[in-house]
Amino acid sequence: MYVCCGLSVLALSFGLAGPVMAQQDLTPTTHASSKTPCNLWKFENPLGELTPGQRACYYGAKLTRPSLLLRGAFVAGLGQWRNNPEILNQDMDDFAHRFGVFYARRSAQSGAEFLVGYLNHEDPRPHPSDLHGFWNRTRAAMLSVLEVTDPSGDTRPAFAPAAGALASGLVSVAGYRQHNSIQDGLMRSGFVYGGDIGTAILREFKPDLSNWASRLRHKRKTD
């Protein structure tokens, strides 16, 4: 529990430091006098390599967004209901422990991706493939997690997602008294890595799903 609390505090500090560092590094390219606020959404598709301050802003905004807190509460509640990983006492302290482990794992994942991505010059921002065809787009989304493309067009392995998944799994080993073997941690790392690939595929097709849902709502209104 001490490890989880420590990493959670580190994540909070990381999230608070992001906007401060961004005030120094996120100067608009037009050299305007005003500073650009730290906002996760403005990182969607800009060009150019992120500075350390921009990376801190990016990951800090991800760690402090409300949707992550809601997801943490849902995951903790589901684990409490299923008692998985198994905990002797099922009370609010255990729920808080599960939530702390979830947030510690996400903090470790973001921290590892931040460091390895910076050292390996990997861009964490999502980029649509602009391809056509289901399989072509699915393959491009999967490769976006497995490899990174240099400005010259050459590809090389992407180490940041793998490092983040490994860090998340190892923190889970330290967070629980049971189901805390190295095998358990590596298995959870595999789930995290697979989740990154699934998220990339979902992100690739998100505009199509949104358009389909919009047409469906419009059709129901006209019927």
C-alpha cells in the first residue's frame, strides 16, 4: 500500500507539474506573447517532436482527466464485486486499496512511457492512418503500437508502450499480498499491452462509429 500511495502522489505531482512546464515549453509557433495552456486535446495531430515539457503536459493531462478517475472507480468496484485479486476483507478500505493500485499502475505506465518515449524519440500522440479498407486500417492501428516511424520514413520498434505495460504489471505485483507473483505481473502486463492495441484500433475507427451512430439517431428521429 505504501508503494501505491507513493506512486499516486508521484502521479499527482506529475500531473500538476505538466501545466507548469508547459507554460515554459508550449510557446505557440507564431511567437505570440501569450502562453498556450496545457490541454490534452490540442495534442491530437500537431507536427514536430514534443519537448520534455510538452510530454509532461500530455501525460499529466491524461492522468488527471475525470474519465480516468471514473474508470478507476469502475475497475475498483468490479474487482470488489468479483474479489479479484482476492482480498480477505471486502470493505471500503479494500475498495480504496484497489483504486490506489489502479491509479499507481496507470502512473507507472505513464512514467515509463514518458521516459522511454523521450529517450527513443517516440511520439505518444495518436495519428490516423488515412488508409482505406478495414484490414489495412486495422493493421496500421496495430503497428502504431508496435513500431514508430522516423521523419525519414524508416520504422523501428516502439519501446514506450511495452515499457509502460511492463511497469504497470510490476506495480501490480507490489500492490497486492496475493496473486503477486512475477507471472501474475507479466500476465497483467500482457493485458495492458493488448489493451493498448485494442485502444489504437478503436481510435482508428472512432470517426466511423460516431458517424454511424449519428446516422442511426437521425434515422430513428425521422421514422
